[in-house]
Amino acid sequence: MRVKTKLQTIALFMFTVLIVLVTAVFLLVKETRRSSSNMRLADEIQSNFMERTSIRDQYFLYREVHMLNRWDESKKKSDQLLRQAKQQFQGTEYQQIIELLIKSIDETAVIIHRIADNSNEMKSTAGNREILEELDKRLSSQLLLKATAIRDTVLILNELSNQSAEHSYRRLTTIVISLAGTVALFTLLLSVNLMRLIRMRLIPLHEGARNIGNGHLESRITVSGSDEFSELAHSVNAMTEKLVAEIEIRKTFEKELLEANTAIEEANKKALQKSEAHFRTLVNTIPDLIWLKDTDGVYLACNTTFERFFGAKETDILGKKDYDFVDKELADFFHIHDRKAIEAGRSTSNEEWITFADDGHKALFETTKTPMYGADGQVTGVLGIGHDITESRRAEEEKIKLETQLHQAQKMESIGSLAGGVAHDFNNKLSVILGCTYMAFTEEDQAKRQALLDEVRKAAEQSADLTRQLLTFARKQTITPKELDLNDTVTSMLKMLQRLIGENIQLAWLPAPDLWRVKADPSQIDQMLANLCVNARDAINGTGRITIETRNNTVDSYYCEEDPEAVPGDYVHLSVSDDGSGMDKETMARVFEPFFTTKGVGEGTGLGLATVYGIVKQNNGFINIYSEPGKGTTFTIHLPRLEEKSQKTLTEAKTPPLPKGQETILLVEDEPAILQITSQLLGKQGYTLLTAGTPNDAMRLAHEHVGEINLLITDVIMPEMNGKDLANRLQSLNPQLKCLYMSGYTADVIAQHGVLDEGIYFIQKPFSLPDLAVKVREVLDGKP
Amino acid sequence: MWKSTLSLLLIFVLSGCQKSPSQDASQRSAATLQKITVAYTYQPQSTLAHVAVAKGYFAEEGLEVQSLMHTFGKASLQSLLDHKADFAAVAETPFMFNVLKGEKIYLIANIEASGKNNAIVARKDAGISVAGDLKGKRIGFTPGTTSDFFLDSMLTVIGLNRQSIQPVPLKPEEMQAAIVEKRVDAVCTWNYPLTQIKRQLGPNGVLFYDPIIYTETFNFAAQQDFVQKNPETVRRFLRALIKAENFVAQHPDEAQAIMSAATKTDLDLIREVWNAFNYRVVLDKKLLITLEDETRWAMKNKLTDQTVMPEYQNYIHLDSLRAVKPDAIRGGR
């Protein structure tokens, strides 16, 4: 029989047996419960009877009505219990017993009530008392007799129900034990059968399979019978035969695969060699120097250009170091930069002049060194690429030189634009000065002569403004930021700007009321205005209008999101608008680039707006352009608002009278007129003056003067010695000596810095007495 | 494997079953039959004895019964006292009187009980329609029997006593003729004569009884000496009666037929009165109560010289019945 059939049969048989036994257990449990319930009910019926017996006896003692009532109540309970029993108990015998009980108890009820009635009659009747007493005894006897019968019957009921319950329990126990025994027996038999199956059938199969598994592919499993085990044995045998065939096929395939792999490797090798040759050609063709060194500086590879540098073939270079080809100083230089790249962990660049060993020519190389890493992340060496920048460097230097020249040309262009008007004005002023001076010499009246001298002074001051403006455009003046009211600055420039843009263009000026103050160099404001106005003029073809406007403006963070150069804060804005040709977006994007111009050759330098941009940034401001082609352009300069505190200080500073002093001042000026007038001005303020026309005179005076000299006021550029050197020499003699520099039209050492250095005092020539008095006092009261 | 499995399973199943009852051990071979004489009556109270004889239950118990028939129990007991019978069927009243007389007898089993077997049947033409009409009338009764005790009980229920009527002593077999011939106005008796008289009187007859005032018992008695010397005989005798008891319970029709044949009594009459009787082989307390009650009555009415209540427990033999049917002993000592 097949194992599967056996197992199915066993399972079916066991299942059937278990179902039968479990059903029997179920039914017996049910019966046991019913028997237990019957037993409890029988107990209750017995208890009820005993209770009624007790009540009856008590009644017989005292013949009290309430005891009779209790007896009746107990009888009702009895009726109820017996009705329940009649429904619950099954079997003829039980039913007969219950019927008998019902009948007997009903009879006792009749008897006890007749006893009660008779007892009542005895109480009321005297004549028949003897008979009534006899009847009482007779009835009582019958009641007792019936009660005995009832008690016996109740006991029978109880015994029967107890026996029934006990019997049910015994049967249940027997069946449960039988069930357990059956399960155990089946388990035992099944185990024995399984062990037999394993020993007789499975183990031979296992041993045969293991033999094949150990590589004895020629062996086969021998199992008799026609069950699953024999089928399995046949299957394993068939698998073994198939496996042997498969192995043969695989061996053939592996041989073919090996041949194919060899062919592929050959092809790959050739392709690699070809690729390497290409790569070598590529590296050698590049005009740059290319080389590889390990971390010890030993060359691993290099290209043809590099061979020229060292004057050796690559085969001679590999395995050697820089020290084998160049002098120690250069080799050290190379080594240091190799180490820098390795330590930085990234590419580093340096420039170096090198001399090619093959032909001896020199060239400037920008060398980039990059650390190389192995698969383990460790540095394995340095890749070097040197690019010849000799020519590009020369071109760059040439470009800078040309830029400088063009820059200056732009300035000269601006000066040229101004020259006509300025010369005219200057001549007018000179005419006024000459005329008034002449009249002053001849005028005897003191008051009139004073008035003429006032005119001379005014004309001289106006002339000084003109020269200052010219210097602004020459951009050689020093920059001295100071607190400004832009409205005043612009107003003072209007006349010159009008001349700059010509008569065909209308200049509109819209100053804002209560304009905040700014701190800036007025000359830079002038320069920006001039450049912007010239730009606007050039954008207007023929007639047009240029509008200059000032306004207070607060820039918030939202604005700054739109303009990345802006910083939140209060600003004074200065705009120059024209109704000219306007610009497209591409032009606008480039207008601040140096040398970018839309003008024709010789018409502009391309530096005007770049200059404006530089000045604005120098003053911590920013600039916007608004323009559309054909609709004009507006440049808006934003300069930071000056704090009110400073403004107040400035206002207060203006209020007091001109400061005076009694210190000794050494005044050095090679221009006698300036020397004289300056000496007189300072003398009026109470100072003691030592005057010198040359630095040597000054040195001499300083040596000869017995008392202390507190301040040196000196021109910067002088024939023998510049002011800076003079100051240094005198201060070496007198460290407490303070110094105030004066400067006129020419360039000087200080101006090269663009702004005044901290601690160096300077006053622009020409200057007024108030300016000079304030400045001298400031220097004397300050630190040396 | 399956054979062994099935065998073991069968063993398990069989081991879970109770053993079947063994064969009746009381079967005896005919060669060992013991002869006994049993005195009993033609009355329905002796049904179990008739059935036991007719069904051969005594023989099954190894007893060969010689029947000694009487018309009523008092006579039956007398034959026992006269050593003419080994066992006698008798109601409790004659047994009580004989105990009071000092007879050494045992009551070994109660075989019948009834509350409806005794009654007074009267002639209407004697002016008796209701129970109260019995006052001053001539009423026949059998002294020393249940008739004697029942008559007093009924009179008490009616509110009369023996002095209120004219009692006429009669044997049971004399009753019918006496009332038919109007020598008495009524008779107090038992079945079958009771029902026969009522039938004979027809519409002129009227029946007075009270089912709760008296419970008659019919019993088997034996000499104490006999019982002590023949315990096995007594047990066999009782086993036969128990078999009859079971037969009567299970086959009442057959039992009625047996009675009709054995007593030459009309089957219809037997059936008419059949339900008035309860045929059980027991020994219970009611016997003791009834005996003491009747003894008190007998003493009160000077029917005996005894004035001390006998210890009736000493006259009721429980051991034999307990041996053969333990649960038949109820409320005993």
C-alpha cells in the first residue's frame, strides 16, 4: 500500500473514532448535567418535605392557625417543585414516583385541614367532644401514615436521582479514560509504524542518496516495492543520470568559454594598448608641462614638453627627483609646492619662471599641482600641469597700461569740456582782482578801499572754487569726506553743469526740503554729477531735458531682496534723469564696466560710469539705473544718511568764534605770497610764527629757535625736500612736534593713498582763515 | 497493524462497559424444592400470592407451595396460629389482636395497602341516604377485623359511635345475605363482597366511605420460631412475592386474569376494584403507626385486656426482606 493511502486511512480511522468518542463524551456530559440537576431538585423536594414535617409537628403542639398557613405555603412550594420535577425527570419510574408524591401530599393537605376543622369544632362543641377527639386521633394517625409514605417516596426519588447522577458520572469517567487510552494507543501504534517505515524504507533511501551526494555518481539506490519511497529512489537515480549528462555538457561549455575569454582578453589588451597610445599622444601633444610624482618626489611619468624642460628623455627622468636635474634652490621650490598641494588636499597654483634645458629659453609658467589618491584614500603622489603664461601676462600688463592711459585721457576729456567756460570765468575773476587791486592802491578812503579788497577776496575765493573743480576732474586731489547737504553741493555745481551739457539741453533741479545730511567728499559728488550729466547729454540727441533731484529715502529689507547691493537703512538719494535715447537691458547690465562705451571712437573713454560706481561704493552707497530704449534713463545714487548727532555737533561747531592760540608755529611754504598771507592770518589768531621759504631754512630756524616749536605747517611738494621728509626730520629732533600738511595743485605723497591716513592732518590750498584757524587748533589740541 | 489496533480498541471499549447482570442465582432444581403451606384469601388483597403461585415464582425459589385458602385474613392467620400454615396473609387488625393475645408471630412483609377497600354499604329503603342516617341502624360487621376498626372510624367521622347504632357481628360471607334479607340495614365490609353487595342492591344501595380515615394493610405473617429456623425459606418466599409484585406492576391485565381464574371471580369485578389497591412488597412505618393506632382503639373500646402498648418493632421482621430487597425497608429502625 502507498504511504499516502496508509496515512489517509489512519487519519480517517482516527478521526472517526475520535468523533464517536467525543460525541459520547458530549452526550454523557449533557446527561451528567441533567442528572446533577435532578439530584439537586430531589434534594430540594426532600428539604421541602422536611420543612413541612417540622411545621406539622409544631402545629400539633399548639394548633395555631398561622402554622397551618405556613404548612399551606410549604405545600404550594411543594406543588411548584413537583411540577418542575414532572417536566424535568424523565422515565416512567420517576413519573410514577412524582405522581404518587403529588397524590399523597394532596391527601395530607385534606387531612390536615380536616384536623384543623375538627379542632375548631372541638373548641366550639362540648357534646361530641369524645367523638371529635377520637376523630382527631384517627386523622392525625392517618396524616402521620401518609407523611411516612411521602417521606419514603421522597427518599426513593432522592436515591434514584443520586444513583442516576453517580451512574452518569461513572460512565463519563469511563468514556474519558477510553478516549485518552485510544489516543495513546493510536499514538503508540503510529510511532511504531513510522519507526518501521523509517528503518525499512527511508534509511536505505537516505544512504543511497548520500552515497551519490558524496560524488559516487556511478552508484544507484536500490529500493523494493511500489510506494513513494521506491518512486523517490527511481527519481533520484534518474536525476543522477541526468546530472552526469549535465556535467559532461558543462565541461564542454567551460572549455568553449575559456577560449572565448582568452580571445576577449586579447582584444581588450589591443584596445587598451591603442587607447594608451592615444592617451600618450594626447599628453605629449599638449604644450603644457605634465608630470606625475610620488609622495617622495620621484617622477612616475611626464610628457614631451617636460622632457624639453629637463633636457632628458622620459625614460631617464622616471625614477629620479628634481634634484637630479635642477639646482637645489629650484628643486626645493618645487618640493615645497608639492607638499603644499598634498597638505591642502586640493589643487594649488603658483607661478614660476623656468629655463628650458633644451634651448635655454625662459618662460613664466602657472603651475597647478593636484594631490592624487589611491583606492584606500591615501595620497599616492602629485599631478603637475604647468601652463606657459608668459605671453598672456605680457598682454595683461599692456592692457593695464593702456587702461591707465585711457583713464587719464577721460579726465583730460572732462577737463577739456570745462576748459572754455572755466577759463572765461577765471579770466573774469582775474580781471575783477586786478581792477579792484589797482583801485585799492589808488583809493585813499579807507572804507572804499576795504570794500574793494572785499571784492578782491570774493573773486579770489570764487577762483579757488574753479580750480578745485578742475582738480576734481583731474582726480589727483585727496578725498576728504565731510558732512554735506547735497542740496548745497548740487546748487553750487549747477552753473558748471549747465556749461557742461550745453545750452540746448535744459537742466532742471528739484531739491528735496529737509534733506538729510550725508558724509562725502564734495569733489566726488561734483565728479559724479559731471559724469552723469555728460552721459545724459550724450544720450540726448539735440534738445532735451536733464533733471537732477534729491530725496530722503528709507530702504527696507524687501527692497534689498530686489537689489542685492542694497543694505537696509536711511539714505539720501540723488538722481540724474534724461529724456534721451535710453538703453536696452544688455547695455544696462554692462554700463558700470570699465571701458565699456556706446560712443564712437574718440568720443568717450568708457570710464565715466565706472568712476561713478567706484565713488558710490567708496561711500557705502549703491546705485540704480532705470532705463527703457527711447524713453530716457535715470541714475539714482543712494548715499547713507548721516547720524543727527554728528549734524548737531557740526552746527554747534560753527557757532563759536574762530579759535585762537599762543603756540609757536613753523610755517614752510616756497610760494612767498602764500607764506606771507598765511603768516598774517595765523598771527591775527595770536600764534607766534616762524616762517621759512625752503625746507633748509626751516631746518635752520628750528635749530636756531630757542623756545619750543609746537606745530609745523608745511607745503608737501617743495624743491629741496618734500614736506613729509621735513616733518620726519624735525620730529626726530622734537617728537612732540605736530604737523599740518598743505597741498596745492600738484600730486603729493599723501594723495596717493586716496584718503587721509589716520593721524595725518591736511588742509587743502587755497583755504580761508576760518578753515585754517579751525584746522590749526584741531591739530594743536590733538595727539602728536 | 489494523487487526491489533481494532483488538485493542475493542478491549478498551469493552472495559468501559459494565458487566451484564449475572444470572438469577435463585434458580433451583426441582429436586431441591421445599414444601411450605401458605394460607391466604380469595380477596383482592392476596393478589401477589395468587400471582406468585400461578406464575411459579415460588417454585423458582425452590418452594413448593401448598395453598390454604380462606375467605378473610383473620381465618388465614388462625391457620398459622394453629400451625396449619407456615405463612399467612392477613390484615393488620387480626395481627394486632393476636399480638395483644401474646402470640409469638412476625409480620414479614406488607403486600397490599388501600384507603378505599373498606366501606359501609346501606339500603336506602332502610331510610339511609346520607351518612347521618346510619344512626340507630343495624349495621353488620366482622369483629376482630379491619371491618370492626373501619366501622368505628366511619362512625367517628359521621359524629357517631358504636352506641349510636345497632352493631350486628357477621362473618364476611354472611354479609351479603344479611343485608339482602334485610336482617341488617347496612354492612361494613371489604371487597369483593362490598362491590358485589352494592351491585346487588343496585339503586337501593348507598355507599359510605372515607379514603383518608383509614388505610388498610394486607401482610404476610409467620411464626417467630419458624422465621428464625428457616431464614432462607423466608427469603425465598419473599423473593417470589417480589417477582409477583414486579409482574403485577408490569402486566396488570394478566394479573387480573390470574386473580379471576384463581378466585373464580368475575373479571369485570376485579377490574372495577383494581385501582383501589397498591401492591407493593415493603415494610414501612405506616404499618407500625396503624398497629399502634388500632391497639389504642382496641384498648379504649375494651376489646383487649392488654393495657400496655406492645413493642411492635419486635413483631415486625425486617431482616429477611432487607436481605432480598433492601430498599423495601422504609422508615424502619
